[in-house]
Amino acid sequence: MTIRPASDRALLISFGDEISLEAHRSVTRLTRALAGVRGVVNLHPAFTSVLVDFDPRRLDHAAVEALARERFQAEPESGPHDSRLVEIPVRYGGEYGPDLADVARHHGIAPQRVVELHAAAEYEVWFVGFATCFPYLGGLPPELATPRLDAPRKAVPAGSVAIGGSHAGIYPLASPGGWRIIGRTPLRLFDPQAVPPPFLHMGDRVRFVPLEALP
């Protein structure tokens, strides 16, 4: 654990520089440990770090660092099966997945094989960020890791299921984006009337379920 000031009211707590399952587990553990602590205003988990915003009227950097170390050690470790499993229905290819054929060509396999590999894996929500409630999913099969587009699209439809490098993701809202779109889910991943609004949360496990055969 490396801790350094990020501002006069924030600390950046890191678990190495390499994106890994071990780092993700530590990020999840720390986020859970500090959630609801009086004086901690917000937590921003990422691949290997957590940005901790605090109220300087209640806490200072030294106090937050001490809290982080103490609570991290006291927080029990958890495995992937301690969280809920969410099934995401997906229509792959065609108008729903305009990059599916390109992903298949990149790896020298058939589009149907891309779907099979993608749907056979179990993913975990590593954190939610980039855009409103966008879930970064670990667990993409290495055979499907694909570079992002050279030029991002100006508009990606809500529900688009995508590959970006070695991770999978789902666009909850229509937005610009540079990930490879291979399908789309009809599920609504962001509901401003819900409490909380995002459908997926950090630590959730995800499986993709094909809705229909490729055209």
C-alpha cells in the first residue's frame, strides 16, 4: 500500500502499478473498509488505486492514512463468490455489434467463436467510472483482448457491450467511446430514479447470455 497526498483534502492510495486481480481485490477491500466512515466524503476506486476525498474540518492527511491502514487490515478478504451474479442478455453482431467482425478478423477466428468465448467467461465489475455508471469488467478471455479504435465514435448507443484492450465493458448511456462494440443489451444499466442509480456495482459478477443467433 502506497499513500500520498492528492490535494489538501484527498489522499491517493495505490496497490502497485500493474493492473491485476490481486490489486483489484485490495482496491475492493479498501473501498469497502472506508465506506461510511465519518469524515470521508467520497471514494473513487480505479484499477490499482483509491482516491479518498475527506472533510478537512474533521480529518487531516495523517488521520485518513491511519484509518486506511487500520481498517484495511481489519477488513476481511472476500472472494468472487461472495458477491451477486448478474446475467446480461446480449444481441451480438449486426447493427448491435458493428465491431464484431473486426474483432474476429483481428484474432483470426469466426465471429461465432468470439461470441462463444465472450459468453463463456465470468466477469467481475472492477470499478465503475469513465462515464456515468460505466462498469469496467475484469475476466475477458485473453484470446479476445483487442486494441481500442484509433478514433473514438462520436456516439455509442446505450447498452452497447464492448471490448477495450484486455477488459470488457457496457455503455450505460449513449456517449462517445472508443471501445470495440460487439453487441448490445436491452437492460437499462442506469436508472436515475433507482437508489442507487447504477444497475451494476463494484464486485458484482457478470455473465453475458446471447439472446439470438448471429445474422
